[in-house]
Amino acid sequence: MSSQSPRLTVDIIINISTRIVLIKRKNPPYGWALPGGVVNYGETVEAAAIREAKEETGLDLSELKQFYVYSDPNRDPRGHNVSVVFTAVGIGKPKASDDAKEIGLFSPDDLPKEIAFDHRKILSDYFKSRSDRFVQSALDGDEVIGTREK
């Protein structure tokens, strides 16, 4: 049995209006990805999410909430990384920097084809959870105003 431990990382699903912020990676593995990175020693996962979002997108965050933990040992080709995924609302104007070559805002219907890591699954889980909350809210008798996002 190996004494190695997985690395702890964070990824952030940043919402701006009805779209999600993705970065195009400068470094391998290439492709579009959620902003995120490694949690530094002595840093909380929440602080890491705020730092990584600022470094890669220039955005401040509000309404930071933990979404889910992804721990498949094969989720990252560079090694076993466990990711704590957060959702947040982005504040400011997105600007690619640090590990980001480009930045884009995407709706669920226009996600890029080349998405790195397991981020397509993460986004799929996120969009499904939003849909389930909408349906559950209506089933609970809550008043639903407007139309559901596609």
C-alpha cells in the first residue's frame, strides 16, 4: 500500500447572469476548465477558492457555497486530485490571467467541446441539481415566477 496521499484542490462554478465562467488552460492538460487549483498548506478550501478565482479570472466572489466533492483517482491525468467544488456569483469583469490563456462565459447549451478533467461531469451535475431544485420547489407549492433557464 502506498503512503502517497491525494492532493486537495478546488474548482469553482462561477455564475455571471445566466452563464458560467470557464478558462482556457495555458498548461497541459489543455482545454476549457472551471477556475481552480491546489489548496495551499494552512489554507482553507474556501480561501483557496476565493484566491484561485481572483488569480485566474480577476473576479471577486459572493454567495460562495460548497457544491460537491469529486474524488475519482482518474479524474486528473496528472495524478490523484480530490476537488472540493464550489458555486459562487462572480463580481467584476472577467479577465484571463495566471494559468488562464482565455476566458469565456457559457450557457448550458453552448459549452465548448474540449473541456478538461471531469469538468463536463461536474457541470452536468450542477445543471441537473439546478433543474431538480426548480422542479422540487414547484412540487413543494412554492410560487415560481418567470421561466426556467435552458
